[in-house]
Amino acid sequence: MRRAAPSIPLAHLPPAGPPIAAGSVQRWLDLTGPRASPSPMSDAISPLATPFPALPAIAGVTPHIVRAGYKDWGRCDLTYIELAQGTAVAGVFTKNVCCSAEVDLGRANIVQGRARALVVNAGNSNAFTGYRGREAVEQIMDQVAGRLGCAREQVFVSSTGVIGVPLPKDKARAGIDAALEAAPCGWEDAARTIGTTDTFPKGVAAFAMIGEVKVSFSAIIKGSGMIAPDMATMLGYVFTDAAVSPEFLQQCLSAANLATFSCITVDSDTSTSDTVLAFATGAAGNAPLTSADSPGADAFSAALADVCRQLAHLVVKDGEGAQKFIEIAVSGAVSDESARKVGLAIANSPLVKTAIAGEDANWGRVVMAVGKAGEPADRDRLSIGFGGIWAAREGQPLADYDEAPVAAHLKGREVSLEVDLGLGEGRATVWTCDLTHGYISINADYRS
Amino acid sequence: MRRAAPSIPLAHLPPAGPPIAAGSVQRWLDLTGPRASPSPMSDAISPLATPFPALPAIAGVTPHIVRAGYKDWGRCDLTYIELAQGTAVAGVFTKNVCCSAEVDLGRANIVQGRARALVVNAGNSNAFTGYRGREAVEQIMDQVAGRLGCAREQVFVSSTGVIGVPLPKDKARAGIDAALEAAPCGWEDAARTIGTTDTFPKGVAAFAMIGEVKVSFSAIIKGSGMIAPDMATMLGYVFTDAAVSPEFLQQCLSAANLATFSCITVDSDTSTSDTVLAFATGAAGNAPLTSADSPGADAFSAALADVCRQLAHLVVKDGEGAQKFIEIAVSGAVSDESARKVGLAIANSPLVKTAIAGEDANWGRVVMAVGKAGEPADRDRLSIGFGGIWAAREGQPLADYDEAPVAAHLKGREVSLEVDLGLGEGRATVWTCDLTHGYISINADYRS
């Protein structure tokens, strides 16, 4: 992993933990399946990994990391991000009905629209832990709110990792105490610290002009397995210095989510903890955006959508066992939503995913996946292509189909698949990765 | 593979093909993924395989097998089963909207309720082949109907194997010609001949008393991958000498299907060709069954359901890469249908399936799967057990949970998982297999 230069120069950078994947993971009950030694995948970095980019500092946003010791590991596992007064917040959360207390409380607290702090615990998802889990989250909220002098509803908490073990209150309390005293850290350290089974830290930067004012975005995300977001993906956080009302921020985030996090899948399994939050400090000093009619609103929402799309792609590129990044473009559906469902049916098909792993242009399996999606489709109007080359048109294999360029395309790290249903104007693009021995190794090849 | 003695003594048994899995399979476009050499799985027989049982001869049912040569292989690949005049027929078919012409025609023809012949082609599914595929099926129907002097609607055709290649009419014509002259064969040969990537032939026998009359059932099925029947599974055929009206036969089959084929999954991928047909010749001479009120109807429908359940289990036991047979019992749901959906969400979860492959009682992944099912569930009422031992009750891990007996249970070939949602009286049982390196090897580890 190439490390970019720290984006925020700091005097007292806490020691970064070891590579995320190398942590000593308590694998029994780990939600996403650890890369615990001696699995051969243990320390492998995804072949689709990209270097961590230089993220801009966002005025009003100050990250810190510490080691709470939620697990018996040497790495930092608590991220505390302080936010300036008046920061607007918006969020989307998992639709998994067995969600964690963090998600329950976050969903309730997002309504008032303002945030002063974000706390992310790694190594323990605190899900399926009953009232004890909820008490631990409320303790963190109260502790931070007491220190900052804000309402507890302005403190957002996420946790990721082992399920079924209540977050230990004593470790959380000591961790927060330490975080409140810790020196600020860089974005890459924060991105590493929120990760669990991730093989590389993931961040995205963007800029937008609102009138004459340049606003900045820095965003981090974690996620590798249990990725089939129904409304959001694992844990993602977008920070911007733009001045935006909470309502319009939510509107932009919800719209972006539909075309990004809701269009990716690694393994069809929807996590209990999925959360994406967007925070806007307003420090850039632009004329506040309050609706789609505000000057500059288009540029802002486009930049936010672009950040979300890039974050979503990074999660797929760190998909468990991924060797190939797959883009599936569906057109000709009866509606955009229908196209998205067809795309996800293809993206979730183990037979399609293994065919691509095998570099096999097996469009028969794509036909099957289209047909099982439960959406309108007509076998005799269906066209399927790979890398921009049609293999079948209108329900039949092409007579002059040349497999050679398709085979060459499939050997690459990035594979595209085009499906035209021939029914209407609906279209959608979804993204996934292939299904390989790596996925099985990560999730099955270990013992308690 | 232990071979049972032929159930029907025959003078002129055609040579049985080599083991089904060893056929020379044209792997490009093969629907279900071949076990083509040099994959290490090529000739492996499922560790869950059971010996082929002795199936009774059914008066009025005469199977034959021949080699049509749909592929360049030495084995027989066309099964022709002649049925006595007046045989009642019922069927359930895939809900995949990209289904084959065979399914389209079968669904249309089942309405008139009578059958004189069944033809099963192996090695070519004839799906996604447009008008040419349909013409090939109609040619077979006309050819057989002409010979038997029956309506073409009484000839049922199924095909399984490669997608996107029209069934060659010349080979089909010659094959049917040969089949019409061939000596009858035994059930095991028929079961082998309808198979493609199956690793063992699958058959089930049953008996029922209708009044003083004993009626018999012989049934065969094929299927290994692309198994997530929405209404039926791959290709299954039940033959009985009972006298039953087509309407009541359909009623019994549809009911049995709901609790059997619709409750299994191997890989969540629903085939384009799934078909289950039941044929009743009436030769046993019982008082005809015409409704649930007919004397003996209960015994008949119970026996038919039992046959379907056993057939469904055999398909799971030949699931691609399967090392363990998994039974998932869901109770406490708001309805039986809701319980079935929750069960299938668990059964289709790659993270649950890999955990069981790894012999890991990872109930956290079960919680996740329950929560993503889209059905009513309450995290704090949920209980989860393995092998009859609760690991978590009412939303929390058991304080005195003893993992040792659970770990021992998970080491076996048959694993049970119990989920109580704590909401209502709805219950369902579903069956699946684990997800292993074998599945990836079968479906990805080859090149064109």
C-alpha cells in the first residue's frame, strides 16, 4: 500500500495502527468474517486497491484516533471527530430490521439536523446486544455531550465488528477520555481506524464552486464484506465546509445514495450497521444552500453524488476476495428502479460472479439472472454485451459474434457488462466484484 | 457410486452412459457450469450422495434412453417415457421470465390434463434460442404425437444444459426415431440420462393405500447448480399408477411444491428451465381420486408430498460443492410464508453458508440474514440455535451458552439451524447446502 503524504500536517500524530487487516481478530461472531491468520488471505491487499488520496482539511472538522482496546490488538480502534457548532448533518441507514442501537439512535437523532461529534468504534458492532448495547451508546453520547456542552442528540455513534458482544462501557469511557485529549490526526489515520476487515484505507476528495466560493469535501468509508446496502453501505462519512441546511443536505444525500450505495453489492448480505452520514460545517462562508433553487445547489449536489459514487466503488474494490471490479449497465427497462433491480439480480448471482472470475463471457447466466429478477423482461428482446461488444441481440446469439475481443476484455481488472431489455427508457448502473476462492477463504477457512 | 439392482428386469438394456459428471461438456454457455476436466472436481461425487433406491415399475409407464448426440459425448442424452392412454398430468414450472420454449409450451399444454409421453433432452437447455428453439420443441411434439396417435399437447418436453444454442432438429429427430424403437430401460438409467452436472442419479419410491388398493410412486430428478426454485426445481418427474383426476393431481402437486421444491436453494439462482411434472396412469385401479374428500386422498397427497420432499433433498445433497446438508427451521413468524422467506434469506446468505462450511456457529450472521429478509422481525425477541441447542434467546447471547456440543454438531454432514422470531405462529423449514471452494471450482476454475 502506497501511503500518500498526510493531508493535515500535525505535530503529534498518534502512531498509526498496523495494516488494518492484520489485526488480531476475535473471529467467532465476527460479522464480516476476519482475515485471521493463518488464512493465506490474511494480509493480502486487494488487487483493486488504490492509493489513499490527499484529502483537504475541512474547517470545523477535527479527527482524532485512540486505542480503546475493544479487542486484544495493537491498533487504534476509536475514531473521534469533533465538529464546529452549527454543523448540519444528514444520514442514511441500513434497512436491516435487526439493526444495532447505534443505527436506531442515529436515525432518531438525525431529525434535529445538527451534529457536534462523531464517534466510530471498530472491532465490536454492538449489534444484537439488547439494552446493554444501547446503554453503552448512550453513555458515549452523554460523555461527549457533557464535554462539548451540546445536546446528546448531536453526538453520532457508529460501531462495526463483532456481533453479540455488548460494547464494554469501561473501555469506551476511557477511550473517549483519551480521544478528548488526543492531538488531531490525518484523514488516512482516521480511515484506517474505522476499518475492520478492509485491506486498504479508503478516502475521497472533491471540490465545488458555489458562486465565488470554493467548498471542499473529504470523505472516508469502510466496508469489505456483508455489502448489499439497502439504503446505505457499511460506514461512510462525508465532511464539507459548505453552508447547507440540514434539510437540503439530507435531500442531496438521499438522492446520491439511490444511485451509488444502493447500487453496489459484494455478497448480497445487508449489514446490521450500515450508515452513511454527511456533515457540513458551513465554514467556507458560501451563501447557505437551502433548496435545489439556491445558486450553486447543482454544483454542490453533483459533487456530493460524485463523492458517494467514488466511496461506493472503493468498497466494491475492497470486496472480500475481489479480483475484478464489475460495472453492469442496464438499459431499456420499464423504469430506472426496475433497471436497478435487474442490475442487482445480475450482480448478486453467484453464477454470473464466478463466470467473470473465470474470465468466461457466459451470457447464458446473465439471461438467467435477468429472468429471475422479478422485473418485466422479454426473453426475445434481450441483448447482452461485454466491454461494449454485443454477444446476443434480441433474444438470440449473434451469428457473427467474435469472442476474441470479449475474452481480452474479461482478462482485465475492470469488466463491463451491458444489458438492454428492449422494453422502455429505464436505466441504471450497478457495481460489484467477482466471486472467488478468496471469498470462501476469508469466510469459511478457519476454525473457532 | 453403489448401483442398486435394476428395478425393472430387461432383456435389452441400452448401455448406460459413463458417470454423468464425466461427460465431455461444452462449457462455454453451459447453464449450470460443467465439471469439465481438468477441474479437480470433475469426477467427484457429492459426499452427501445416497445410493439409488429400488424404484417400483409403474404400470403404464415405460422409460427408454438413447444417445441423440446433443454433445460430443459417449453417454445417452435423450430420455423418452411413454405413458398409457388416459394418464393424468400436473406440473409446476419456473417463474423465471426468461424461461425456455419447453417451459412455455409445457405450461400451456398442462391445462388439458392428459399426457402420453415425456421427452427429456440433456446437454442443451434450448433456452434463449428464439423461434428456432420453439420449432425444435414443436417438431418433437409432432413426431411423437404422430407415432402415438395422440394430440401434440399430450407430449411434454424438457431440455437442460447449454443455453443459447437451438436444439439441433436433425439430432432430435433421429434421437426420437431411435427412442421409439428402443427397448425399455430401468429407472436408474433414466435418472442418469436426464442429468447434466449432477454427480449422482436421484430417485425416490413411495407407496400409499387408497382404500384396499396399494398405489406406487417412482420419481426421478436432476439438478445441482442454479437451484433456487421459485415454483419448482430443475427437472423432476413423479410417476404413479394411482387413478387421480388431473385437477386433484395438480392441487396435490402445487401444495407439495410449496413445502418442498419452493423451500430449497443451492445458490439463489433460479433456472430458466425448472419443471416438475407428476403423471398418474390410473393402472392401480383404485377408486379415482377427484378431490380432497375422496376416500384415500389424504394418503395419496401425503405420499406425493413425501416424494417431493425427498426429491428436493436429493437436489440439495448434490448441490455444487456441497459438503453439508443444512436444515433451517423457522418458527414464531407472523405467517408460514413469512417464515419461508426468512428461512430462504438465511439459506441464501453467503456469509451463513460459508460459516457453516467453516463449522462455525456464527449466529451473528444469522441475525443479519433474518434482518435483511424484509419480513417482520424484532431483534429483541429473536432466538437462534444449532442442533437443538440455543445459542441466543430473545435478542441476547445466552449467558451459559456451551459451545462444545454445538461445535460437535457442526462437524457432521447434516446440520440443523433453529430460528424463533417470537412474533406469531408461522413456521417453515427450508433446506440448503454450504458454500465451499468446490462451488467456486465448479463455476469459475476453467477457461474457454
